[in-house]
Amino acid sequence: MRSPRQQRPIQPKISTMPRPQTAAATYLDLYKLVTEQQRLEQELETLEQRRDRIQTRLTELELHISTLATAAQQPPAPAPAISLRPNQRQSTAPIEQFSTVFLEY
């Protein structure tokens, strides 16, 4: 398994050039923050769905492991012998005779 990465906080996206404080710049900042919020909420929802799928699979594996563990602890049952009724014989299919043909050129 991989060693866990060091967790660091999610850094906000910053612009490389500061804009003058105008109404348009304020609306742009507002738009970027709302967009980032929506993206993070979607990512969180995706992670929760993945967590649910992993949890379901872990539950299935635990059930399967416990079933196999109990089966391994029990001694194996002897295989039943196949018995034929007195008037029933094994069917033997007639062996077909093949004739060999030689062709010369």
C-alpha cells in the first residue's frame, strides 16, 4: 500500500494580476468563488458516493470471508459414492471403426 500523503489545505485559485476594485472585478471574484464552491460540492458528493460503494463492497467481503472461514473450520463431508441400480448398466457407446484412406499424388 502507498504511504498516506501529507494532507494540505486546498488553496484558492488566485489571479496573477490584481484588478482594480470596480464593480466588474467584484462580480468576477464573486463568480469565481461561486464556481469554486460548486466544484467542491460536486467533488464532495462524488467522494461520498465512492465511499458508499467502498463501504458496500467491504460489507460483502466481510460476509464472504466469514462464510469461508466457517466452511474451512468444518470437516469436509465425504463425497457420496455413485451407485448404479442393479438393472442399470453403464452405457457404452459403440466405438466407431474408422477406415484409413491413402491418397497418392
